[in-house]
Amino acid sequence: MDIAALRRGTPGCAHRTHLNNAGAALLSHRTLRTMTAHLELEARIGGYEAANERLPEIREVYDAVAALLGGRADEVALFDNATHAWQAAFLAVPLGPGDRILTGRSEYGSNLLGFVHAARRTGAEVVVVPDDEHGQIDTTALAGLLDERTKLVGVAHVPTDGGLVNPVAEVGRLTRRAGVPFLLDATQSVGQFPVDVEETGCDMLVGTGRKFLRGPRGIGFLWVRTGILDRLDPYVCETASAQWDGGLGFRWRDGATRFATWEMNYAAVLGLGSAVRQALDLGQDAIGERALALGTALRERLDALPGVRTHDRGLTRCAIVTAEVEGMAAAEVKSLLGRQGINVTVTHGEDGPRFDEKDPGFPSLVRLSPHYYNTEEELDRAADALAELARRAQPR
């Protein structure tokens, strides 16, 4: 990769050290121009008319997302965010009393709330699979829990914090053998390193534009394996997802379109397409190698600092690095780094579930997430700033 050229093509690189790519990565000029051009077209000729004029390019977005994931364009649906994409997939799984949903301890909080809410409504049960000794989902325990009552396995590929990459290929192998649908939350992994739906073995996958794909906020996507469609019952029915067959009857539209809704922010859709094509042009392997190398290098820098402790886990770790400065609240660390032009965020572990009385939960942590356009010098700058904060936090 020509990192200097990529940084010149990323306006935000001139102003900040952006280490919050797990939150929202920086748009490239290329994606920004695509979006603003469409907004200008809408302003000149009208929203419906602009969408009709750009219809070929809009259709190509589905092709690009499919190519990114190793699937087909008719297996892709677009949404206004990844949460709605995830809900469209999960709420289409029929559940009843005694049915079980299996998930991991590192599942995204909103997903877990969705599981619990559905269980309360339907009489189903949420079963949390324990972690193994490395802090990732225990696939041996998962295998022992899969039975005829299991209607879904839902797993986060990469959690919000902790840096781990769950062994989802093994999860997919187990769910396929058991004939249980597998819903993969890939919002933190797609765009950070290669994610292939055949290799993971998932039946449904959810992603977002704003994180490591470097697309805009307000756009998400769902991939659904064609072979699972007959086992799903979409919970929203409208003109985009279904069509009348006479009288008061209807039929679902073909493919993943049955999960979608009609209204779209087409500037965001086209922005997603631009970001995905840029990732494909750069090469997912090259992106993954650099992002993971930067994550490893940052983690090593922080582990060497007195008064700074990382909290990452898993056999395989990614470009998400979570740490604490001893004696200083994570929110204060974020604020002080922000004043120096270093973007990070805070993960609020105490807001998450505590699965048993002995579970202390995770503390609030500072999350730093580099991406391929970041530099070693920026990692040094962040490490130096954290080292200074750690010195200031120590009692005198």
C-alpha cells in the first residue's frame, strides 16, 4: 500500500490522529465525492429522479457487498444501520416456548437485549455459552449445548472491546452439522480483515458501513444464505419486501430483498458502494495484514508502559486495543487525548450484563483502534501521550 497517498486521500488525516476506527473510520475523498455528488444531484433534479438516474450504480452496490463477503448480490439487503439489519435477521427466526438461543459472553449488548426481549415475549430461553481459557467462545461447550431445542446461534465475530477474534469458522462448522441457523455479527470485522461467508459457515451476516469499511454513518447491510430463507419469517412486510398475489394474499420477494424496506438514503448507499470498492481495490488480505500489524504494534507499545494496562484476550487478536491508565478514569483519558488531537473512545463495560453473581463485569476502558492508513508515528504519539497521563495519574 502507498500509505502516504492513502493519507492524502483521507482529509481527516491532516487534522487528527484517528484511532477510533472501530467506532467510525475516516471517509476518503473518493467516498466523500460520491456522496456529495449525489446530494447535489438530488438538490438539482429531485430525490426520486436522482435515484432513477443513478439506478445502475445503486445496483452495483449490492454486487460490491456480495463480492466483499463471497456471496451473491441477491443475498444482500441494505438498511439504515446495522442494528436494524440485525433485528431483521433475528426477528425472522421463529421462536416458541422451550426454544433456545445460544450466544457468547462477548455478544454485543444491543444484540443480547434483543435475545432477552424475544425470550420474554415467546417463552424461549437465552443460553450463554462460556468462554474458554483464552477468553473466546468455548466451541467444545457450544457443541455440547446444540440440540433439537436450539433455534439460533448468534455470535459477535469481534466484540466491541477486548481485541479478540472469535473462532467463528468452528462455530459455523458445528452449526451446519447440527442444522441450526448461525447469525454472525461482523460489524467490527468486515473491512478490518477478510470475512468470507463460506469460510465462516454463517447463514446470516450483519455489517456496517461506518467502521473499518470507511463508509458513511447511517448504512448497514444484511447477507442471508439462500438456503435458509424458507426457515425465516420476516417481521416487516411492505411493498419492498412483498408483493400482492391477488385479494388479500401476498408473497415474499425473492432473495434478501424480503427483509428490506423501500425508503433509502441513496447518498449513503452510494457512499457504502464507494467504500467497499476501495476496500476491494486495495485487497482485503493487504488491509487485514496491515491493520492487524498496527494493532499488535500498538498493544506492544502500551504493554511496555508503566501505569498502563491492556485488557485484550483471545488466541487471535485484532486491531482493537483496550487499555486503562491506572488511577485515571477512562472518560478523562479520552478527553485529555482528544485535546491533543488523538481520537479514541470509551467502552462502558459496567453497563453490560453480569452473567452470574461472581462476574465483576468489565471496567470502563479506553479503546484504541488503528486502521491501515494510520502510521507507526501516530502509534508512538498515542503511546507517548498515554505514558504522560500515566505519570500524572500516579500519587506523588
